[in-house]
Amino acid sequence: MPDSKRATIYFDAEVHRALRLKAAATNRSISEMVNDAVRMALAEDAVDLAAADQRVSETSVTFESFVEDLHRRGGP
């Protein structure tokens, strides 16, 4: 891993065991798997942030006003 940085991460015992078993089964290191998982999580965050930016101009409705409007229109 070029330009890698070292960090200490504490896993639950079961998670660590699962990672070790998967690493052995896939011929990958735990570091590779954790890096891939973190990259995917960050990519998902980027998608969520982009979606939030697109919705920033939408009007906000409180739960209370939504329920009141629903009730006025014959809802529960």
C-alpha cells in the first residue's frame, strides 16, 4: 500500500475473527478489506451529501404540520 498510514483499530472479538477468516479465504489482508469498506462508506456519504445539497431548496415541513394537514384532508 503506497503512502499508507498506520492506525490502531479495536474490533469486537467476533468481528475480528470474521475478518481473519475472510482474509484467509480471499487471500487479502485485513487492511485491504478495511480500506475497501471505509472507501465504500465514504463514497456512500458523498452520495448522501450530494442528494442533500440538491434538496436544500425544498421547503421544510414539521411533523406536526404534516399530521395536521393530513387530518384536515380526512386522514387518520
